[in-house]
Amino acid sequence: MALALTTTFTKSTVKFLEERLLLLTISCGPVRNKSKQNPKPRLRNPTWFTQKHRVSSDDNVTLENKEFLKEVVQDRYFNVDNEISKDLASNVIWRPGLQRTGVMARKIGIYPMWLKTGKKISTTLLQVLDNHVIKYYPPEDYDPQVKRVGRIYNRKGCLLLGAEGADPSTFTREYCGLFKDSGVIPKRHLARFFVSPDAVLPAGTLISALHFQAGNYVDVRGLTIDRGFQGVMKRHGFKGMPASHGVTKTHRRGGNIGGGGEKGRVWPGTKMPGHMGNRYRILRGLKIWRINTKYNVLFVSGQNIPGATNSIVYIYDTKLPARKPAEPLPFPTYIGTGEELSENIFDKEIHEFSEPTIVYSDKN
Amino acid sequence: MNQAEISKLVSQLRVRVNPRLRKLKSAGGPEARLDKLRKTVTALIKHERIELNYPRADESRMYAERLISDAIRYGDCHRETMEMADFWLIEKQLVHKLFKVLAPRFVNYSTAYTRMYTAPSVYPEVVKRAVLELRGNPYPSLVPDMHNNRNLIHNVLLDEAKKAYRTQKYEEIAAKIDAAEKSVSEEARK
Amino acid sequence: MFNKSALLRISSLLSQPASKNFHLSSTCNEIRKLARLRVVDNSEIGKRAMAEGKPPRCIHVYNKTEVGLIGDRVLVAIKGEKKKAILVGLKQNQKPKVPKFDSNNIVLIDDSGTPLGTRIHVPIPTILRTILKERTHAKGADYTKLLGIASKFV
Amino acid sequence: MMNNINVILARSMVASFPRVATCSKRLTSSLSSEAVRQNHLFDIEQKKQKESVGRIEKIQIEYEGPTDKATLTMNKHISTPFDCAKHLGERIADQSAVALLNNDTLWHMHKPLPDSCKLQFLHYKIPQPTAVNKIFWRSCSFILGAVANAAFKDTVKVQLHSFPSPNVRSGSFVYDVQLDLADWKPTEKELKVLSIEMIKFCQQSHAIEHMNVSTELALDLFRNNTHKYQQIPDIAAHNNGKITLFRAGHHIDISRGPMVTNTNHLGRVTIANVIKLNTDVPGGPIYRFQGVALPKSIMLNHFAFGLLEERARNLNPARIPGSQESFEEDNSFVAQVTA
Amino acid sequence: MLSTTPRLALSRQLKNFRRFATATTTPAEQPVKDKSDTRKNVLEYRQIYPEFLPDPKIEFRNPIREKLERSDMIARRANVDIPEFYVGSVLAVTSADRHSPGKLHRFVGICIKREGCGLRANFLLRNVIDHQGVEILYDMYDPTIKGIEVLRLEKRLDNELLYLRDALPEYSTFDSNMEIEILPEGAPVPVNEIKVKLKPRPWLDRWERKNLKGVQDLELPQRFYDRAKELETPWEKYDLMKQYMRTVPEEEQVEIFSEVQTHLHRSGAAQKLKRKRTFVKPTKLA
């Protein structure tokens, strides 16, 4: 405890505490050579990695008291008007070098849409959750796990975002402590996003689907479906071998994996059976065809976005140089101007469902 | 095939439905699997409380719920439901129990018709065990129901905290309203 | 209104020991080498081949994938000769709004794209108009002549 | 005298968990001479009372559990309900907060049984736990006194005053302590330190011992505590000239009882606030220590407990010492068996 | 033989059915008060608009996606009249086609398959033109579809008529200039109990294993039926959970259809009006 207290003292309170704490039998003096006794571990988890879920046990709280707890949550997190000041940031206008924050979203399904030419495309629906900024680590404070050697150009800060607020009593006290400073309700999901120092957002800012614009391109990262240990046919799309014609016991096998002699070993990267899925993959350069502002849904091209339906994905502005936007983006994020937005914002190539039937004319 | 079947209407189950059905290690294939489940469902309807391995309990719970919900929904004059009951209940006197005893018992329920507990497993065994029972059975309850005991110390404390919290809240609201009224009246005077 | 005599004829054929001229397997869904095709124009060679029960076989598909799609040019072996033809209807499943036929239909052409026959007696898909127009180059073969002899489009 | 203390310490170390060893070392060094003296007197008296039993007589205890029944043959004036519980099972011994004799008398678990009787054990999750809650709350106050007594440095003079009768509905348990600090407002961190001290004390698993003593002995025990010294004759007058003492670890206090079996029955504990009271008791200002706690067997999520902590920060409305009528401790509950 | 069957079937079915008989007041005109009222509507709607029910696979369900999908379907239905039809009905689809000279394309055929839910719903039309079987698959919510006409509204005995591919061509031949056959107002949708004669093998599928109702005797050697018997899974109809997981529970259906009811009613009423105005006897055009 003494150790913990000394570390948590800040300069302003030390004197006061010394005066008072001397009264108690607990000593709070500094420990010499503490850094040598407990050197920082070389590989460590980020500061927000704590035990998240509380041991699920029945509290035996009566119904009325449960209502009361809900009421307090409501009063504390929703009925307060903690309006973030509109002068969020900076008069900086977006330019190609600047990196904005990404968002967390939920993949909610796939359905087709049609272009004005009559072509059918598949779109994946990504519901942007209630993303709130939890904390910002400036470039000099953020301590990456693996140190980069040499001069670092274009240093980025780290923005910690939380998504999907939930009942605080389902989490541990330590986890809820992460959200104390920002004043937002504890969130189920946390993620860090690297941003340019210009793109920093104050804690508690809400990021909506309008952070992105229809017609622009995004990269989507997600955890692929876990398929367990799989053979080469499923894992790498090998052809297998014939079912008959004298083939014995090698119908789904990979076959030869290399020659002998000097190269008589398995070459690194050889495609073989193994665990498939359950790893993060990024699909880059997906076009946003449509944005639903009511439910915060992005309609993104493609049906192969990593992850199962109802899983969490992370959306970033695309890194592909050819698909970077030409127009300035809302920077550092979209701030509502107060005017009513239409429920759906479409890309100009899309045929809206409420439009009349497509008619071809002889000209095209 | 991604279209819902429309030939038959079913009521929603009040228990969690697993996305995939378990195979239950049946040597005889899907037919044997149903046989296994049939025995469990019959036993559940007969004894109203049984102890068994967890996976089988969880699986047969869904089937028992379906059987009861169909019995409530269609009654004993519906031929298909009767066939179902005939198949699922090996002892035929239980068919009467299903339609004449259980269906009237559960007709006004808003919860699931069965209840499941994880049971302790005796040491050398590592298999997860469960107790499956019909609600409203005649046995004494397995675990004491503490949910609505207002006299437990934390409920007493929370009750008082609630009162204090609400008093304070309403006072604040009243003060706000008073202040607003005052300002309005002052403006009116000006 | 139901042609009973035709049925009888078919069944009587079936009851005989399998004739060499009669194919008992169903036609291929995918057009590869050695796929049986059906000539649907009234060219002499085509008519004779179909009437004798010796339908032409695909011996080459002029594209990169070696699987023939609608509008693709194929080389067929017909009555001991090699002829070029265009696929004008496929049995395999098609995209929405593109018709799928019960047989794999071809129209025989010569090297310059001129059809050997003067009439196509089954409907052909309208999408062929666009496809064949795209395939036609100013100095090469003109495939659009085929469209002129079509009796019906679907 | 020092030998004696070592004996006591050794006993307490054996009785509790091994992790206590490190803590008790610190406590030994900081044990005041006053505490040493009190414990010495308490031990002598305890020994004397045990020896005065004389011939051992047997009594029949009829145990009635929720599902089972048992009859135990125990020793009169020696065996306690806790001994019975140990015979019946570890779980019962660990979880029982208090014993119920003949369905009407609450009996401290470490108090020897005077006669044959029916015996039940109460814990915190029974359908009607109001009485147990009260006992728990009283024990919390008692332990809070122990912590307040030991937590301050020698330079600060601490004199325990009293604690009012337990009232769970007030939201906090209370101990009034006289400190010779003019105007002390504890910081968050100091409160945290105090809470941790209390948790540590509870984790040392001290059995809460019980003893009835004569007024003279009690006066001798508390001769250095002016407040207690004044209260004793008054309490004795209400209680047939006897004073009931409780001891946990090295802390001895007056209370009518009963208390819970052991300090490790406390689960979540927080000392929420220390407030200076506005009284004119001679000797210095009186501070009210307030806290909130839950039994170990009751799990509550941190959010709900945080609300309870918040509420416990407000001044407890219990009677302020030095005002109005004479001191009367624990008159809310009568738990005596007429021998 | 063929010409008489539909009419016979119609008259037979008229007696049996009482589905539309009581539907004099439609739900949108009269706000739904009773729970049983809503239930009855569900019973109707799920047959007519099966594509409004979501994919029952639990992993794919998401309420927000389903809601958005339904609103898009309704938005499309406001621009084009997608009528009530069933597998076995004869439809004419007019769609915009950039390959035709008139930029419009019309196809008449019998619906032999209908599947998919939501915006993916599609149906397959079959016709025999110039002795050549032609099938076209249409997406129901494709914005290039200009109109769908139901030339003959009827049901068949099976849920899929894929066996028409192996049937004699007469059974799937329909005139492209076929006129609309109008049913009397309030009449139930007739079930055509025609039994189709299949061509001799080879077939596209082993129809003897499919338990088809709308085909004549297949005239196969006994070993085929024996094998089909071997492969039967008679226990599957008792698997209550499999049944449950293939369908959407009634409570959810009520919720879905009460949400889309008012929008659907608009097109449904127009259709009924049309049906009432012109009544002609079913003509024989098979």
C-alpha cells in the first residue's frame, strides 16, 4: 500500500498528505531503487487491459432495487447534458497527410443493391456503434510495445475509443475506472486508433457514421471466423486428388511439398494443413455506397468482410493511394450543423429503391 | 435455402436456442439421436425433475419446450400434434398428461416451461451434470429463492439509499421549477 | 392435343437394345472439349448431323478458360469435318435476366463469321446482340450477321 | 509480562491464516503498553472463569438444521455453540453468524452454554435476517473501534468514546472517537488507508471472544479511558452489576452483544467518512467514524456498493455523545438468558 | 385432358377453400383491435409475401438489418406492383433490357421456383418457345423490372416444379400473347391438381426420391423405388427443433407483418380492385 500511495501522489497534495498521514501508522516514504527492484517488463499490455467482466454471480437484489440501479445509471450517464463544446478542434482543414481516427462497427449482414446502370452489387452493412473517445495519449506519452529505432517521421498519437455502452455492474471496478475521466458509460469494446496530433478529439466526443462520406473508400479490419484445424483443400484451396483411378488414401491431401538434395527441407511458407481463421485480416479499399443516418449504418461494397455476422469490425480511412479522397473530409470528425439530414445518403451511382424503375434509352 | 418455411406456424420458445443441434454421439445416426432425446423427454414429462448430463439436458430441454408449446397451441384435436406427442412420449399414458395436465398448467405462463440447473459432479467424474425440471412441479425447490427477500442486509441498505436518492432528486427538480417560475414572474413584472 | 404416337415411338426405341446412334446420358451443363452440342440453324451439314443422331462435339473453345460461355466461339467436329460455331444458348445456370435453355445450342459459321445456314429455328438470347457486337472488329470476322438470321429473341 | 504477550500472539498466529504472520509482526511492534495491560488482565480473568467451573457436567443440545437434526452431548459452562458447530461441519462453523437458543434467544457463538437447550444457527441469507443484520452491524462498529484505536501514530491521543445501537437503515455503522486533533478532515487517500487497515484486520480472522466481568475489573481495565470509565457504572446498573466484554485480536471493548463469530465474516468494507461532531465532551473534539460493510456471503456488484458508500458519507443521524440523556449502549436488543 | 383439369380443380377448390370468403373488410381500413385479427392477417400475409420473413438461420439474424431491408423492399414496391403469385402461376415479366431494340423485354412463363428472402428474393420462369425450353431467373426487387403481370393465378401440388424440365414440353408451353385470366372477387386461389407426365429417363434429378405429388406414375423398375425407400428419412418430420429452426416463430411474424401491413395493403387493394372490374372465364391456353 505504501508503495502504491507514493506512486499515486501528485505534487500538489504531497505536503498536505505528509502532514496528515504522519498521524497514521502507515509510512509512505519513497522506496529507494524501485526501478531496479521491479524493472518494467519488456513486453507488457496496454494500460487499459484489465479484467473486464465481473464474476457472474447472482446478487439477490430485489426488483425495485434493480430498477433503482437502472435509474441511477440513467441519471448519471444519459440525463446529464455533457455537451462537448463545438469548438472541438482546431481550424485545421483536412489535407492528404493527416490521419483521422477510425471507428468500431458491427457487421450486421449483407444485401444487394443496384446501380443506376442496372448492375447488381453486394453490400455489407456495418452498423457504427456509439463510439466515444475515452482517452488520448500524445505521441510522446504513448509507449509502443516494440520500440522503433531511428528517427520517427510523422509521429502519431493514440486515441482510445469505446463502443457499446452497457450496465456498469456487469464489469469490474477497475474496468469501470477507465471511463471515469471521460464521463461516458462503461463500454463493452475498447480499441486504439492512431491519429495525427491535429486530429485529436476531447474525451467524451461521440463519433457517428457521418464521420465517413458516401462515395469514399475505407479499410475494414475484423477477426475471421474460427474454422479450427483444416486441411489444405479448405485452407488454401488446393485441388486435392482424384477420387478414383487407382488413387488410394490421398484424395484430399496436399501432395508433394518440395524436392530433395540441397533443398531437402520444408521451405518456409509452404502451404500445409493447420489452424484456419481466428486472426485479424484487413480488407482494403471498400467503397461506401450508402449511409443510413437513423441507424448509423454504412453500406460497404463486398461480401467478404472478415468476421461473422454480428461481430465487431474496425473501420479506417483507406490507405490505398489511388482511392484516397479528393475532397476534404470532415476533420477531426463530423460535427452536426443542426440541420436535418435525410435518412439515407446515397452514392451518386446507386439507384435508390424509392426511385422509379430504370429505363434505358437509345443513346447509351 | 435461406427462406423461412411457411407451411407450419410455431410459437416462440422462451429458452435460448443453440444455433446448431448437438449430435450426442449417436452410433445409429440421426434416428438414434432422436431415440435418445425421446427417452429423456418422456422421463421429464413423467417425473417432472431429472438429473442427467448437461449436453443432453440442454438439448432435450428445447424439444420438451417445443412439445409443450405445440400442445398448448394446437390442443389435442390437432392430428399432427397428436402424432408428435405419440412419437415423443414412449409411455402412452403421458400423452394424456401432456394435454390434460401440462397444457392447462402452462397456458398462462409468460416464462419458459422448464428450468435447468447445473448440478455438482462428484469428484472423479468430470462430466458436467444438470438438473432439468418442469416448472410448477410438486417437489420442494432446489435452491432457496432469495430474489425478493427485502430483508437481506444489502437490500435494506439499497432500499434506504433509494429513498434518500429520490428525495434529493425531487428536491432538486422542485428547486429548479421554483427558480424557473421566479424568473418568469420577474420578467413579467418588468 | 397430346402426341401419343411420338411417345410410343420413343418408348419403342427405349425397349430396343441401346442403339449406337442414341445418347442415353444427359447433356453436359458446362461446355468443354467433347461436349455434345445441338445445331439450331438450317445449314445442310448441321441438319444432317442432327437428323442422324450424331450431334457435333466441341473440340476447342476459343477463350482462356476453356469453358464456353454464351457468345463464345467453339470449334466442333461435325460429320467428320471441323467447323466453327457460336454458342447461342446454354444449359447451365445463368445470371438473373439471362435465359437458360434446355440444350446447348450452336450456330455454325465460317471463318469470316458468316452463318452456314439461313435461319435459326429456336429463340436466342438478346444479350447476344451486345456480346457479338463487342466481338466484331472492323477488319476481322463479322459475327453480327448471325443476328440477322435469328427468328426470335428472348 | 512480555512472555505472556508472546504467548497470546503465538496463539493468535496459530489460530489464523499464515498470511497474518507478517501483519502481526507489525502489530506487535506498535502494540501499546495499554493494550498489553488490558489483554493481560483479560487473559487472567478468562483463565479464572474457566477454572471456576469445577466438576464438568454434561448437557444435551438438540440441534435443528434446515434439513437435519442432531443431539449433541456437551459440557456445561464450557462448550460454546461454536464447538457444537464444529462437530456438525466446517461449513456450519464458518458460516453461522450467531446461535439461536430455544427459538427465542440470540446467543454469541463463543459464549459457553449454561444448560440443555435447542440450538439453531443463523446466517446472513435466512428469510428473516433482521436480527442477524443488527448483530453484524454491531460487530462492524466494534471492529471499526479496533481500527481507529490502532491506526494512528503514538503522537495522536486516541480515546474511544462509544458507539450507538446498530441501525442498519441509517446506512452506516458508527464509532465515536476522541482525537486530540483540532480540525481534521480526512482526505480520500487517508480514508482509503483506513479502509485497508480495516480489511486487513478482518482478514486476520480473529475470533470475537466474549466474557462477563465484574464492575471492578472493568473499571481497572478501562482506567485509562475516561469515557468508558464513566460509562461503566451506568451500564452495570442496567445489567445486574456485570459488564460484558468482547475481544477481537488485542482490542477489548464493552458491548452488550452478541457479535458475529469471527472478523472474517466481513466481506466488502469501506470506511466512508470521519466527521467532527459538534459537542462539548471534555478532553477534546469527538470524531464520528462511519463505514459500510457487507457480509462475505453476500455478493454485491461494485456499482451498487458504490451507491452505499456514497450514502455512508453523510453524517449518521445517531445520537451525538454529550447531548441530552445519559449514555445507554445497546438497549435495543436484549439477549440474556436467565441462568 | 389438359384443358379440363384446371376448371375441374377450380370448382373443387372453391368448395374447400374459405380463405378470402370472410375478408370483406381489410385490416388497414379497420385498425387492428383484436389479437386474433392480427393473427389471421399473418396467416394470409406469410403465404402471399414469404420474402418478408427473414432468413431463419440464427447466426445471420439481426433486427436492424432486417428492418432496413424491409423498408427498402417497401420503397421498391411503391414504384412497381409486385402482385401475389405462387409457384405454378403463369407470369409475364416486362423488364428494361439494354440489348433489345425497344429497350424493353417481356417474357411469359410458369413460375417453377421461388426462393430467397428479403431483397434477394427471386423466381424462375419457364416456357417452351419454338420447341425450345427457356428459363429466366428474375430478382423480385430488381429495379429494371417494369411490371409483373399474373396471367393465371393458381397453385400446384408441389412447392417446386423443377420436374417440368423433364416433363413433356406440352406441360410448360404457354402462349406469349396469353390473356389475363381473372378470378371472381373473393374466390380462393385455385389449386391445379394436374399430374404431369415425365419423359423417360435420363432425368436431371432422381424424381422418384423427391416424393412428388404432381407427377403421373414414373414407370420405373421396382429397384428404383426400393432404393428411394432405403434413403428415406421418416424420422425427420418428428425433429421438432429442426422444424423450428427452419421457420420464423409466429410472434415475430406478427411483428413483421404488422409493421409492413399498411404499405402492403395499398398494392394489395389495387390488385383486388382490378380483379373485380373485369371478370372473364378462364380460357384454355395451355
